[in-house]
Amino acid sequence: MWDITKESISQCALTLGQFDSETVNLLVSLFHHQNASQLVFLSNNLKEKFENLLTTKIDNDGKNNDTPLTRIELAIMIHFKEKYLSESMVDYDNNQLKSNIVFSIDDELNLAYCFLLAQIDDRLSHEKLNEIKFLLNIRQPVESLFDVYKNLGTKFPRFFSLLIETNYFAQKLVVVDQIVRNFQSFIKRYEDFVVTFEKHYKLLSDTGNNNTQTDAIMNQNDPHEVSSFMMKLKSSNYENIKPLVTSPPVEKAQNVSVSHRTVDQPATSLSLNVPRKGLCVIINIRQFISSDSVNTPNRAGSDKDVDLIKIIFNKLNFTILECKIDFKKDDLDRALNYIDDQSIFGEFDCLVMFIMSHGLLHSFFTADSKEVIIRDIVKRYGDSSVATIWTGKTRLFFIQACRSLWPQNMQSNKREGVQQNDLSPKMLVAYSCSANEASKRSPNTGSSYIQVLCIMLLRYGHYLEIQTILHWTRKFIIKRDEYSSERSGKSLDSQQPEYIENEFSTNFRFSVHSLYDTYSLWTFDKKLALKIPLQIWKEIYDLVFKSPIVDH
């Protein structure tokens, strides 16, 4: 039996807090309209039961989808898919399990109730908790609804029945009363589903026992072993990506010395270029000083992008430099000079720079609303620059910013975009959108470009060349926008990421091993930031390929 603790409730609350209206509407639609490749090994009866777990109806058109109950339902469904229906758990080809996890109906139902408790607890003040404590004749002090639950010493169904019977919520907190009452209908559907699933799961477990499953993931070190995902990449009709033929205020987050290869990972016959010691620089400008010449509102949600980047590049063993203040132009110049310090960074062999701000076609803005030309930064680190220590080393620049045309009052012929001849074969510049487009960002969850890029690096940074990763990042974002537009009936502005290179090496990889291999072992806080973006990515994958994911 799973031990329910305050930490359990806290983790549920944090998970619920990862949703916003946009992701709720998208996931509701995806779960209702999914091709169900992740449900492929389930019976038709089980598929129907799973797809009917959502209370909100299929024809709701996004209206009022984002309710407290819907967030609970989505959190539970995502948990269930991740734990029991993911490609790391199920061998879709042979319709059997790769590893046997003990399935407990009680644990699954208790987790659902934990999400309900977390959702309600967030709405209760200390005063209201004391009123509930009095009504339930509890003498011990309580700091949360979890304390009330533990003091009563009863099971969840009875606990919530007691809360309803007091009529306190009905009189004082009508919304909470409705959440609890509506949850009762959901939990009946969920219990029916998990009871049916348990029978199916036991059959699969019995079948799986006849086969020894040693590796859930394909051997990424064997160049002759080509997954069905790679076959799809090679055989798909590629859309042509447009050829765009004191110390400084930077905090050194970590400095991890990494080995090029580990003992248990033999070299492949493919000569890969993997960083021995990489530097990831994150320049994120969130707040701006107002300017008469350009509109630069605060970039809410960009901190979510920073968190994702730090998690991924931490796992890739890169040293991370993050700007801890919103850089003004002088701050930026000092930071860029600092990165060129031979005594500090001379032994690094790879530079990855993220620039995230408001932008125009060929430029971005610092916190004091001064315009910086992207080409000037790229050329600063080019092989022809005598001032840089990065000559001959791998350099990648990721620009998360709009690329709108200049306002009439800023028209100038002096600004030029990055040219192909500005780049050496070890340089690449990637943009979150194409020319004249806006780069989308949610105030609550961050930008779709950074989310998809980080998921692609999580799953395929060891296996695919960066050009292919960027191609599929573009494809996924376009598909996500097309799907959202189709389901909402509204025309959405296009966002089509692109990149420019000059014969960048196809042998470059970010790592020799798959980050996703160890994802299940990550701490809760590291997985939390990726949980919902990863599930959306999987659902979009279904739309792109209409078949189960095969990992590497």
C-alpha cells in the first residue's frame, strides 16, 4: 500500500499548477480525438473507458474546459499513460510488457483522491480550516486539509463524504462543493476503468513472463540498428526548411567535468563529435525599461523556458551560465567578454547560447530597450574574429524571440541578418520562428519552441543530428498549431522555426547516451517541468506518425 504523506499532496499540487488554459484545452482535445496509439494494446472496451474519463464533452469547443476537475482528470490520465502505457513499459509489436510493475487499484484510486485533496486545500484559508476542524470535532491543531484527513483516520471516500455531509462547502465554498460532488462521478468511471485494466494487465504480465526483457530501449551505440522512428524520418517527405542560406552579472551555476565516453559505453564505428566540456549560456530578458520607440512588455513565462533548458543541459553535463538579472546593453557586453576569457573557458569545446527576449527581424532588445543585432553576436564568435577563444569549436545559437518587421520609426538599411558565409562548418543559428512571424509564449508555461526543442534533446539528443532535431521541432510546432486551429475553429498566426548553417557537421551529438533512458529515475522536481510538455509531445507524435513511439 502506498504511503500517503504531505509530500505526496504537495507533489500533486505542484503538478496541477503546471497547467494553464491553453494546455488544458489542447490536452482535452487530444485525449478526445487521439489516434490512441498509446492505447493500441488495450481492448476496445478499455480504450473507450479511458477516453470517456474526461467529464468535459467532445463538442465543448474549448469553452469552460479549464475547470479544477478537468485539471485533476488530466493529471491522473497523464500519470496513468506515463506509468503503464508508455513505450518504455509496453512492447507494442509483441503486445506484452517490458517490465512488470505491481498494479494496485487502491494506489491508483488513492492518487486520484490526493489530486482532489490538493486542489481543494489550495482554496482553504487557515480560518476555514479551523471551521472545518470544529465541525468535525477535531481537537489537534491543523495546518492543512491533509492534517484534517489524518486526524479523522478514515479512508478517502468516507473522508470526502464527511466533508459534504457537514454542508460547510455548500454554504461557504460552493465551488469546492461542486468539485467534490462532480469528482464522485469521475472516480466511479476511473474505478471501473482500473478494475478492468487490472485484468488485462495480469494477462500481459503472464505473457511477458515467458520472455526475458533486459533492455527497454534500443542500443543507441549500434550504428546498424535503425529504429522505426529513424525509418520514418528517412522515408517521410521532408518539408524544405528555409535556408537562411567585480565579475560580470553572470552566475556560474555549475562546472561539471565530463568524460567523453564512459566505460560501459563502447565507441561506435560512427565517428561522433560529442562535447567533452560544453558551456550553455542562457540570456533571458524578462522585464524592460519602457521606451518610446518600441513596445517591450514584460515576458511572463520565460522563467519556465530557463528551467527547462537548465534541466536538459544539466543532464547533458554542460556548465551552465545564467543571467540572474535582466541584462542591459552594458551588462550584455560584459557577459559576452567574460565568455571569451581564455583562463576560464579555454578548455571548453562547445558553446551553446540561448538568447530569449523581444525581437525584430534581425535583432533583439536588452532590458534598457536597446537593439542588438544578432549577426554582430554571431560574428563575434566566428572563426574570422581575432578576439574569440571559440575559433574551431562547436557553436550553436538558439534565438527565442519574435522576428517582426521594424516599426516605421525604426526603419534602417544598416541591419542585416546572419549570412551563410558568416558561419564556419561548426556554427549553427536556430530561430524560434521564420521572418515576419511572432514567437509564441504562454505567460504560465513558457514558449512552445523551447518546450519542443528540449523534449527532442531529451529523447534524441544522443541519436539524431541537430539538423534533424530542428527539422522535427519545426514539424511538431506546425502540427500543434494546425491542430489547435482546427479544433478551435480560429485562425492562428503561423510559427515556423528555421535555422541557418554552413555545412554543419552531421556527426555532432549532444551526448553518447539517451537522457530519456534515465528519465524515470530523475527527482520529482526535475521531471515536473517536463511532465506536461512531454505528454503533449507524445500526443502530437501520434498525429504526425499515427503509430506508437519507438525509443532508441
